[in-house]
Amino acid sequence: MTLTPLDEASIEVVTVPKGKILFRQGDKGDAAYIVNSGAVGIYREIEGRKLPLATVRRGELFGEMAVIDGSPRMASAFTLEESTLMMISVEMMSDKMRKADPFVKALVQMLMNNLRSVHDSYTPKSRSLLDSVNALQRQSEMLGKFVQNNVDQTYKAAIDAKLKTLDKVVQELNQIATDYREHDRRENAIPNITELPPS
């Protein structure tokens, strides 16, 4: 991304320690971020449970939707390791949008609406073995919630028993994938649930 000298003067660069919460789901959007170095984890809280969504790395943007359309943050963000971030303030973003061509502004708003509408069903593509195991765990949790709310009691007990067996297998796979992590050269696309900050 090419920045003008004026843009560079308007963007704050901050170094954030590991484990720092940058914003929480439901917060008002005050800035978007670009990762200069380090890694940031993104997660959502659904019915009291944390759902890992993505790991954002160097050169990637996050937190932009709430800044552009003024809606609450859809997810929480925290640093997985010490990170240097470029902060693009809501004031700077608003100024850029005001000066943009009306067609471009309308197009951006449509894009934001589309992204928000598919956000709940979005699943990042797995990059590592641990990513794949985490994805399996999320699918198991979603299936469990669906069964509790939509399946007749006659079948619920049998399915619950199978899900408990699956959960045990997933936990064992997670341990294997964690042990294998040092041999896997691919970076995780999704933070491990054990890396998420406490409530």
C-alpha cells in the first residue's frame, strides 16, 4: 500500500505486547489496523464460548468494517505475540470516504454489507494440521448446538453420546497436532483456542 507523506503523518504506529486486547466484540470502531510485524488473533464469543476465526499477519488489514460503516465490532482482536501495528483512525477513514467518488463510496458500503452478511458462515482455509483440527472442533460444537435446539428427544441422547466420543478424539488430535507444530512449516490461519485470552 502506497501512502502519501500526509497519510504517514496521520497514521500512528504502535508496538503492542503479547496478549493485549486491541478491541472487543461489540465495541465502537475507533481505528482499523495494519500489521507491520507480529501476529493478531481474531475471535468471536457466541453463547459464552470463544470461537477462533483468524490469525492476521504482516501486511494484512483488520478492524476496518466497524470503522467504515460505524457498526459495532463483530469480533475481538488480541496480539498473539509482540506486534507492531499501524493504526488508521476513524477520523482519517471518514475523511477519505467523504472525498471519495460517490460511486466508490456506494460500492464500499455494499461490500461491507456483503461481508457482514456472510461473516457468520465464514471459515478461513486451513493452512496447518492444527488449523484442520480446530476446524473439526468448531464443526463438532456447531453440531452439538444444532442437536440441542432442533433434534427430537428420541434421537438426541444417541447423538450426544457420539458427540462426546468425537470430542474426546478431537482433544487427542489437538494434542498430536500441537506436538507436531514444530515440524509443520505452515503458519496457522486460525489461533488455537488455548491461545485465546480469558474472559
